[in-house]
Amino acid sequence: MIINALGFGIIVPLIYPFTKQFGINAHTLGLLIASFSIAQFIATPILGSLSDKYGRKPILIICLIGTTISFILFAEARSAMMLFIARILDGITGGNISVAQAVISDSTKGEERTKAFGYLGASFGVGFILGPLLGGVLSEISLATPFYFSAGLAALGALLTFFFLKETNQNREIHQNNKKQLFDFSVPFKSIRRPIVGLAILVGFLMAVAQFSMIIGFQTFNVDVLKLSPLYIGLFFTGFGAVGITMQLAGLPWLLKKLKVKPLILIISLSVTSVALFTAGFTHSLTPFAICLMVYGLFNALRDPMLNSIISENIHADEQGHILGVNQSYLSIGQIIGPLIAGFISFYSINYIFFAAAVFIFIALPVSFRLYKQLTVKNLPNG
């Protein structure tokens, strides 16, 4: 997953500068990013079910091969249509996150699982530390070079998975003998109504809307307002990733020891990130904008380990891939809505995007308080 995240980190600061040559602007960039998320929304729960049935390892390999092909197509694009095709293909095979989460759920329990989800999140932090820096340096050769390099990394990830990853799903033979349909499309609606799990999924969805609105604002603010080059955007992303991985490797274990209550840590994360993004909406220069985004990156890093741990601890062992895939689908919906909202708001002001993102986090706060209450009641003696 470090290799996979590194490939993603390389291209994130370059998508907007690269696609501008094909007529992509701040408004259509939202559509391009949303196309990936729409494909991911459809495919992720199916990939999760397949990993429950046939194992985590083969699905991860297929996903990484799909990512390899998509990066090559993106680098070779000669039109905006080819860019969309490449992103859709990557979205279809982009369910490897939920499958990797299922690997962790198969292998860990309790507080160890929460820390393991933190390490998985930190792997993405490594990608965001080294990836944007590599992308910025490689972009000096050509804007297409980082995409070819990312394709090579994804291919390497597929090879490492094939040779070194041990299969963790011990229940796959039970699923293979089960004649149920591959995926019940009523499950996402049933899951959102489940106690605890449904609230955790809802918080994740709202945070995904906020985060992917912010990413559009981040990209366009850096390019169109601050006039930063791809190299400096890469350095900015490197700092963003560094504070996130610091929190997940050092801050999260400390908070778990001090507070122990995961929803409380989640509430702290939501409170700080909402204020940071709201403040970012008032900035017009690099230094205050960078401070706001670094504070956001630091506390936003707490979100996924908390939510993934809460969900995995409140579902059965034989539905880990399935329900984590459903959760990823809801995140994909947020990744669709966020860029579309940001693209629309950018007609008025890029700064307004950060206000909108903060509003979605504010909405998630009362939901997280309700989640805290439900978990407290569940953990009471005889509760």
C-alpha cells in the first residue's frame, strides 16, 4: 500500500497542470475526479465481496494491474476523453483500499487493530511525503513522466503482492460454496441503518465530501491564485503528508492511551479540521494558507483509523471485505459530490470552496456525538 500510495501521491499535484493542456479547467476538473469516484462506487463493494469469496491477494493484484494500465493511458492521452477513460478504469480497479483494510481486519483485534489501521493510514502519508516531491522533480523532465513512473510503481506493487503477501482470508471456502449473489445492492441501504456502523459510515461520507471539495480548492488555489509551479505544489503536498504521518505514527498511539474513547478522538479531529478549513477560506497568500492546511492535515489524519476501526469491530468476521467495501462506496459518493460542489462554487470564488468544506465537517459533528453515545451505551455493563 505504500507503493500504491506513492504512485497516487506523485500524480495528485500534477493532475490540474497536466490536464489544462487538454482544456480541463477548475470546473471540469471536478468532473474528471468525480468520474474516478463514480466507477469506484460501483466496483468497490463487488471487489470486497470477491475478496471475501476468493481471497484478498488475487483481488489486490488485479487492482494494481488495473492501476498500472490506467496511469499509462493517462500519460499517453491525446484528448480529454482519454483522460476520463483512464480515470474510470482506475476507479473500477480502485477497491484495493477496502481489500487492504480487510487484510488488517483478518489479522488483528481490539486496540491492535486500531493501531494497524493507523499504520495503513501512515502508508498513505509516506506516499504523500515522497510522492509529490518525486512528482515535482520528475515533472521537470515532462508532465507525462510522473505518470509513467507511477505505472511502474503500481506494477512493482502487483509483483510484491504476488510473491510476498500471505492470504489472510480463512473463510473464503465457505463463501465459495455459498450460492448467494455476488453483491446485494440493498446492503448499502441496510448498512447505513445499522447501529454504530451506519453512523460511522455517515461521518466518513460527510468527511469525504469535505476533503474532496478541499482538494479541488487546494489544486486551483495553488495554481490560479498562488501561481505555484508543479515542483512547489509537490513540496507543499510533501509537507501536508509529513504532518499526517506524524500524527498517525506518534500522535494516534498517544491519544489512544490518554483518551481510549475512539469517538472522542474523532470529535476532536472534526472540530479542529472544520475551524482550519473555515479559516483557510479567508486567506489570500501562501503562509497563512499553508498553516491552515497543515493543521487540517494533522488532525484529519485521525479520521480514517478511528472510523475503520469502529466499523470493523462492530461487524462479523465473514463480512469484513463486504461491509468495508460498502463503506468505501459511500466514501466514493462523497468523492463524487465534493468535486462537483467545488467546481460549481469555483464560478464564484475559489476561497468559498474551503467554507463549503468546513460546513460539511460541521454537519458531521452532531453525528459523531450520536456515535459516541451509541458506543457508550453498548459498552455499559449489561448494556
